Amino acid sequence: MLTKRVPERLSGVILDLDGVILDTMKQWNCLGRVFLRECGIEPKTDLLDRLATMTLEDSPAFLHDEYHVKKSVREIETILKTRVKSFYSPYPRVKVGALATIKTLKQLNVKVALATTTPKEFAETALELSSMRMFFDGLFSCADMGFSEGKTSARIYDVALAFLNTPLEETIVVEDSFYAIQTAKNAGYYVVGFEDEEEFRNKKEILNVVDHYVENHDELQKWLVRCFSI
């Protein structure tokens, strides 16, 4: 896939939450595995890849049906949501430099939206606790919008784009997950890959897809200022 030229102008940025703003991907990736082992069930080697593309609303039914867990889907959902809630409060784990990146974007007069598969109430709580919510123009959750396909579809990015009302060619998406990067790229967005250790296994593939890649927020800020300062 051909890499696009850097946009001549930056009007909007759509940011992912987990892995870009918050350092929560390790907790997410352990969620299903830990739950199954507590039930006395050894996870299959493909569990992480199977769960990666699912929303929190869909994963309980998958765990119930695939692993024959002796709990109802509702019980599994309650357990998982309680644990996920703890990822976001009372002490959300913010990526180093994330707040500075958001402030840099606002200084550049760029509109900012967040697109996540995480339930909106958890995302809102984490952003409020970390003093970042005020800097986001919009926050969109696949879970709350009924997008059960999560980020295997570009619908969440397109909703955020429509809200920002910025041209596609002047809007970038910042993502860490390989499958989400592929989705945004295939939908025509300029995609910046953000490094997260939970995606190291896919780094080679990510580098082959993204338009630009950064290892941390300091690199992202410097790139933004270098490319888009007036």
C-alpha cells in the first residue's frame, strides 16, 4: 500500500484511547486470559487475536460459547465490565506526554476527536480524571453507538470525521493496533502508527501500512510542530 504525502494542512486529528492516550493495552490483553484461567480453563493460543477486534459487549458471548464457561453471558459481562472499569478509575494510567500532545494540537488550532471501542462512560471518566477531557472536541465509542464490529469497520472514524467537519485529506488518525490501522488506512485516512509494547508482535506489518510511525508522544509532538506549524 502506497504511503501518502504528509497533508499540506492539518485540520483534524482522530485519536485512539487505549494504547495512544492511556497505557491500558496490557490490562486489556490479560482480561480474557485471566478470566478463563480463574474458571479453570486454559486459553487457546489465538485468544488475544480473537478478542482484539471485539467490543466489551461482544466478548462475553464469545467466551461463553467458545470456551463453554459455566456462567451466563450476563454474569461474564458483569465480571469483565467491573474489571475494565478499574482500568480507568480512580487512577487512569496516562501515556507519558499525552496531555502535552493534546495541548500541542490545540495550539495548532486543530480539532481533536477520540474514537474508541471502550464504553464511553469509562473513557469520559479517565479523561476527566487526567484533566484532558476539555481538550477533546468530541468523544465517540463503538460500544455506545452500537457498532458491534468495532474498528474492523471505519464507521467510528467516519462519525468522528463528520462531527469535526474537517476534510478527509486534512485529517489524520493516530492508532496503535494493527487491525485498526489497517481499517483506517483502507478507508482513506492518513494514519500515524503509535508504538505500544502490546503491538510489538505486529510492528513489521504496522510499519508496512502506516503513513508515519512514532515511538512516543515526544516524537509525535515534534512531528506535528515540524510539519504543521505556520
